[in-house]
Amino acid sequence: MLSLSDNEFSVLSFLVRNFTERLTIRNIAQRLGFSAAGVFNILKKLEKEGIVVGQRLGTGLFYSINFENRIAEHLAAVVLLYPQEKTELDVGKLKQAKAVIFDRKSLLVIMDNISVLDVSIPNIEVISKTEDEVISLLRKKDTQLTQLLSNGTVLFGEDVIVDIIKKCISWF
């Protein structure tokens, strides 16, 4: 049975949310405020469990989530659901969406190709996209979308977000 400490959960969440970047132990440690030795130990544990994979390119060793592993895929969905910050947003009117990500300033609503959602929330930019549009934007490393994924909370539809990440990850 795999159990994760808070720091292990943070590293895993960071890898999932920043999948568009090539991340080394040092990058992860600096951005999370952890020691490089601590991140090294966490990544080695997760690598042993098959949750992450390291890929050597030149002299660098870059880590990412191993989406070939079903447990890793489920953990990716869980970390996306874990809120970066508390939210008071009422999601009732968004239920016809496939997935929703919120980061205090923006709300990304992922819809199917047919439905139209007309939602207006004061002081929040509502962005409505299809799955294909999100995939296309992520492949182009759209700044707004990558920041939303990196900093936002998935309110629901985490399985849709994980599928989108899986479809994009081979581009990076």
C-alpha cells in the first residue's frame, strides 16, 4: 500500500500541474522550497513505486508522472482535486461542463463540442473551451492555460483533465 507524506504529495502535485516543463531535482526543490536531498529521496521512492519516471537527456535527469501506471494516473486525478486555496464558488450552474478549473481570477470550463454554457461571475474571467481547444492551447504552451492548470483547483472533471494531460505530455 502506497502512502504519501505531505511533501511527497506536494512534489507529485507539482509534477502533474507543471507537466509542460522539463523538471530536474534542483528545479523542483527550488520552486517548492524543499532541499534537493529531500526531493531526491521523494522522487526515488515514487520512481521505485512506478509513479514517476526519470528521463536522462544529456547530463540532465528530468522527472515526470508515469501515466502508463494506473496508480499514478489516479494519484494525478487526486492531486488535481486537492485545492491550492479554499474556494467559495457555487458550481451548481456549471454541472453540464465536462471539467472546471478555478484559480481565483479565471474559471476554465471545458465543454463538449455541442453544449453552450452562458455563465457570468462577477470579477472572474470565464473561459469556455472544448477538450480539443484545451489540448491545442497546452501544446502551444499557452501561458494563461498553463498557469491556470499550475495554480488552479479542479472543481470537478479531474479524469478529463488527466486525459488531456496524457494527450499533451508526449509533446514536451
